[in-house]
Amino acid sequence: MANAGTLAHARYVVGENPVTAGAFGLFALFVLMAIAGPWLAPYDPLATNAAVAMQPPSARHWFGTDALGRDVLSRVMAAARVDFGIALSAVALSSVTGILLGMVAGYYGGWFDRAIGRLVDTIMAFPLFVLAMGIVAALGNTVANIVIATAIINLPFYLRVARAETNVRRDAGFIEAARVTGNSDARVLLVHMLPNILPPAMVQISLNMGLAILNCAGLSFIGLGVRPPAPEWGIMVAEGAQYIVSGEWWVALFPGAVLMLAVFCFNLLGDGLRDIIDPRRRT
């Protein structure tokens, strides 16, 4: 009954809010691009053809071509897998690590709680993108290091959420009842505490997906991210920026617009998830 009520409320929220419905539709489109983009693309995203270099948008090349004659639409579609893969890996790593450590810190308190607090303060003391730049520059600009850097700058968000939610609920009646009936601390945290932390954490995950995609594109834009000729939105914007002055605006505009839509989509998804999860909005 609870699941049926949640689904009914979700349908109500999506149906009553066209912006949220559009965000979920846009999210489905991006997921499709990430999964099947390389196969749906009309051309090989890595194939060069000097004969059609720098052609404007047309019926044959909807987003035009770049300086090497590569189809911009095909590269934009193929880049979704790269950006989404890095963002999803980074957010998964940071959310799992942050939620587990935050729950332990909030549940036990003491020196471990203070250490987690100092770790959060240390990370948040730096501008997060500058910190990511420093980590990638020190470790090398590989995909694995981009994931690690992005996970580190996202870690404080989950530590704070999990620590605060656990600290509020650790003396609640249902937690005390779970302890009295003989459950171990690990079972109390994973079975009884974690379900109460997941709703706000899911909203944070949605918001951090947009930040992670933007961080990946930003690192690639300045040369510290994915290496050319791999299709990636930040690289494509960087490569096309130099041609805007001479009138070839499409090379940078379309990947930049898709990047903006992806970040915007996840921000709107966060708002929609908050409306779905918040019990005060249920009717």
C-alpha cells in the first residue's frame, strides 16, 4: 500500500507540474543517448573528412561539422556516454562512501564524528573546482583520476546529509526498539536507519549529477579532462570557441547547449524528487 501511495503521489506531482514532467522526459532522452548514442549517431563521431570541414547546419549535418569534418551531432550524442559515465561513477563512489561514513559518524559520535567534521571543513575550505583541478593535475588526467577528483569534491554533501539525519534519529523510538530486540549496530544502520536517509540523499544525488557533469566538462575545457579526439562536451566547446569570432558558431554552440540542458535537467529533477519525497506535499 505504501508503494502504491508513493507511485500515485509521484504521478500526481509529475502530472500537475509540466516542468517536472519535462525534466523527467529530458532525463529519459539523455539516458537513451548515453546508452545507444554511438549506434544512433548518423556518422562515426571520430571519422574525419576534410572535404566537408566547417559546414554550417544543414539537412545532411543537422549540427554542422567541425574543423576536421566530423559531424557535430554524432559527437554530441556519443559524448553523452562519456560525460554520464564519469558523472555516474563519481556520484556513486561519493554517495556510497559519504552515506556510510556519515551514518557511522552520526550514530557513534565521539572522535570519529569530529574527524569527519574536520574532513568536511577541509574539503569545503577550497573552491571545489580548483580542488578538482589540483587533484587531476597531481594524479594525471586519466578518466579514473577525473572520477576520483569529482567524487572527492562531492563527498562533503553526502557526509553532511547522512551525519545530520543519523544524529537526529539515533535516539528515536524505532531505533531503540531495534536495539532492544537484539539487532546489531550494523543491522540497525543498514536496515532501519538507511531507508530514512535515502530520500534526502536521492535529491542530493540528482543535484550532484549535474555538478559532476559540469565539473567533467570544465576539466576537459581547460585541458585536464578527457583527452582528444574522444567526443566530450567540454572538449567540443573548447575546440569550437576559437571559431566563434570568425562566424563558425555551431561548433561550440550545440555541445554547449546540450551541456547546459543536461545540468538544468538534473537540477529540475532534484526539485521534482523533493516534491515526490516530501510527505508534507502529499494529498
